Amino acid sequence: MARPQLPFRTDHPKLMQARERLADVVYPGGLQSYFRLYQQGRRADGGVAEPGADLELAAVAQRTAAASSVLTLDGPLVRDLTGRITDEQRAELLERLTPDQRGLWDSAAGTPYQPILAVTFGLFHDVPGIAEATGLHKAMPPADVHAMAHVAQATGGDLGYADAVDQLLTKAGVPIGDGTRVLDFGCSSGRVARVLAAYHPGATFHGCDPNGPAIAWAQEHLPEVSFFQSPQRPPVDLPDGSLDAAYAISIWSHFNAEPGLLWLAEMARLIRSGGAIVFSTHGFQSIATRAARGESWSGALVQAADDMYTSGFSFFNPFGEDGDWGVVDADWGMAFLTPEWLMPRIQDEWFVDAFHPAALEGDQDLWVLRRR
């Protein structure tokens, strides 16, 4: 199937109408208009497009991805945990790597990813002392239990995402420390929470997800986090104001409008005043990324792009009758939104501390909201 052509038009009539509507809008936290931040029609080489130019979304995607990523893989958490690996352990690890693993190791030379591989491959190959030094362990879900990756380099959890969450909460003035109460909302089998719990053993971590088998596995193998199966609509069984912070990686990128807003209201119930939530959403960048991949349902992205220009929100469900890893919900699919759509709907309970377009691996937009 031919990949859809998705021109990013700086003179698109619907974009111009949106700009007119939003020209005088001032949002809590001083965030500029999304259209000023993210839709200024810059070419991939950094130049400014002439008025009326058609730009491929993929080109805009490449530019914003390069400029915006906050997943640097070398923040304090990553530096600390990877710095605990000795030269002797690294040498022993190299003797145990398979040829494919050695190829990945060599390709990561000189990047922040190689020290992470020293931890994950070291855990996978049971190199003595690495589990004790990092507080991480080898247990990984089997192939029939949901996890974002079932490969050796995912052993022990996702250090990069944990580092990003840790940095964003610290910058928002809600650092994780002794006594901090944190929820991983939509945690699957715990790939991020397990790393944060190892790095911050004095904090209290909860993890919830509607995927029963993933939660059952995590409850059995990751006792450092309190896991529970969540319903597909609020509420969850936690008291009002019982959390200092929450995070959700690629969760609001799947909620239809109504459940997405209901769950943000539920987070407002759970998180104390001054607390924070970090979460990601699909935006224009995500449309571009998926169109470039030529995914099986990429034809729906043409409508999604039009919806984004028109109303700021789009949703479709590609999962079918079997659902997403067995979780069946008509309102869980692929959601795309702009800040102009979301912010007026949540500003009574939240203000925006930070917004990073396309910052989650050059794809999803990252948000940090503070509870009023």
C-alpha cells in the first residue's frame, strides 16, 4: 500500500482559522500557543519556509525530533547506575555476549547507550555483582505477558525512561526521594517502576494497569513496587491526595477524549496540591512518524491530520475485537491531540509546568502538569 502523502501546509485554511482563534489565548504556566511552538513551517535543514510552502510532515518530524528529545540517556539516574559497573565486570560481560549482542554493543560505542547495555546485558548474563551493585534483577516477563520489549537489552527495566521521568519531576520541583509517593499509571509489567524503585529505595511506588496477566507477573516478581489491576474507567482504589507524583508513558496517547479527561480528573483527585504528573500524547509528530513507517492503518492518519487541524483531537481504534493484548475497550486506540484542545479542559485543576514537542523518542509529546 502506498504511504499517504501528508503535506504540512503553513497556509492550510483550517490552520489559519485555528491561529486566528488562538491568537489571544493565554494558558496557565505561560505556555505559548502550540502553533507558535510547533507549527512554524521550518524546513528540515533549519531554514524558514516561504509563505504557502508545502512541507512534508516527515521533514518537520525530523527537525523537531532532533531538537526536542529529552531522552538523553545520560542523566543522573543513568550515570549513577551505570557508573557502578566495574572494568572487571565489563570485561567478563564481553566474553559472554552472543555475536548479535556483541554487534549491538560495538554499534553503541561512544554513545550513552553502551553503558546501559553493560547493565542490561550484565543482568541477562548473570555477571557477578551487577545485580547487587545496581539493585536491579534479571526477572523478565515471558513472551505471552505484555512488555514493551522481550529482548536481552531490556533486562532489568528501562533505564532511559526512568531517567527521563526522574529528571522531569525534579525539574518540576517534585523530586523523588525518601517518602515520596509515586504512581506508574499504565505500568504494564513494571519496566520503568522497577528501575525507579531500585534507584530510590526510600520512596513508595505503585503501579497499575488493566492488563491482568502483566500485573499478576509484576506482583509475583517485583515486590519493590505495589502493583494492582486498575479498571478501564475511574476510580482506582487509592485515597484522595495520596500521591506526590504520577507518570504515564504512552497511555494518554491511546485514550479517546472522554476517558482521557476522566483519568486526568482522577489523577487530580489522587495527587496532592503542588504535585505533578508526567505523561505523553500523540501530536503532529506522531502522525508523521507513523506515516513514514507505512503502518497497516496509516491511511487513517490522513483523517487524523484533518481532525487535528479542525478540532485539535482525533481518535480511531485499530485493535479490533481482540483488543490490545486482550484488553478490549472501544475507547482505547490511537489518539492525537494538540495542547489547544487539552489545556482549556484541564486548567481548573492543573497548570502546565513543561511541554516538550516530540520529545519521547522523537515521536510523542511530553507533558509535565502541576496540581493546583
